[in-house]
Amino acid sequence: MPTATVRDLLSASYTELGVLASGETMTADQGSKGLAALNRWIDSLAADRLQIYELTRTTWTIVSGTSTYTVGTGGNVN
């Protein structure tokens, strides 16, 4: 699969939307606004947890009488 740049993605999107004619080059302002819109869309995916590639579930035994646990390297939960 060929690698596409953000510029390629924005240009193809503008062409499909009819903002640019086929072969026409987008302006710096169009590129800037398109990048801002793309970043907003990616942020909205993250807010809906649609951008998470992997969730790791870690379980451990809760010990009676222990009120706090530490998480991380060297903690109760590594």
C-alpha cells in the first residue's frame, strides 16, 4: 500500500468535495484549515475511545487490610 501524506489526504478530500478541480493545488490557507479540521476529527475519535489500538487489562488480588496500592514499575501492580 503506498504511503500518503496529510497533504495528499487533504487534497483528495478537497477534490472529492468539489472545492478543488482535479489537478488543482490547494493553497496554504486551505491546507492549514484542512489540517485543523483533521486534528479536530482525530481528537473527537480519541474522546469517544475510537482511537485506542489496544487495551490491556491487568488484574491482581486485593489483600484484606490493604487500603492503597501503587501502580507502575516496582509498585504493587507492575
